Amino acid sequence: MLKYIVYKSGVNNATKDKWYARIVHEETVDIEGLAEHMRRHNAPYSKGQLKGIITDMARCIYELTTEGKKVKLPDLGIFRIKTNSKGAQTAKECTIDDCLRNKNLSFRPSGAMRSRMWGDDRNGFGVKWKQVEYVVRGVVSNN
């Protein structure tokens, strides 16, 4: 179940006093946790072997995307380097440091993952949602 909070913006700009929703992430699972989770799904490999495979895969995704390639994992999604650009008056003024902003690794769902996330009923990832009151140091409260 995905949990979310509703909050009022206090930022002094066009968003001030408007209400927004934000997903609450209660935990971050690292490679070791993912390997253990996969092992519990009766994977034919040990937790250590799975951890090695995942670590190598992450390293290879980094290498390929920084070479300008997209990496597609069927029924999961596509990884790529993505940026935003700020305009400059001349081509000479448009340097990597001045024009390219927000350099990030981007993920876009594809195949079965995209279908589950954005199906015909648009039901918000095909999961149940629950509004919670607040989060303090990673602990969700329904009070």
C-alpha cells in the first residue's frame, strides 16, 4: 500500500497556500535487501550470488548510460541520462556548466511495468492508497 500526506505550501511564490500530496516512503531497500527479497521468491541463486549480479548490473547501467546509451530492461523500464537546459544568448555561451542543468539518471517504465502503472483504469500504479497524517523520522502516524 502506498501512503501519502497532504500538506500546505508555505513557500513565498505562486505555490503559497496551495495544497499538495506527497508519497511517504517508509524504507529504502539496498542491494543486500533486494537480493534477500529475491532469494525469498525461490530464486535459484544464493543471496550472495544475487547481490553480485545486481551490483554488476548497476555498475554496467552506469557505464552504458554515461556512454550516451539507453538501457532497457524488458517489462521494467528504460534508464538514461537526462538533463534540462537553460537558454543562452549565443552558442558559445551555452557551455555544459551554464546550459545543462539537473543532470540525472532517469527511469521510464516500459512493457508490463508501464501497463501496471498506467493501465486503462488509471488507478494509480494498481496499488491501494492510504492517506496518513504525518511522518517523523521515517515513522508514519495515522493520528
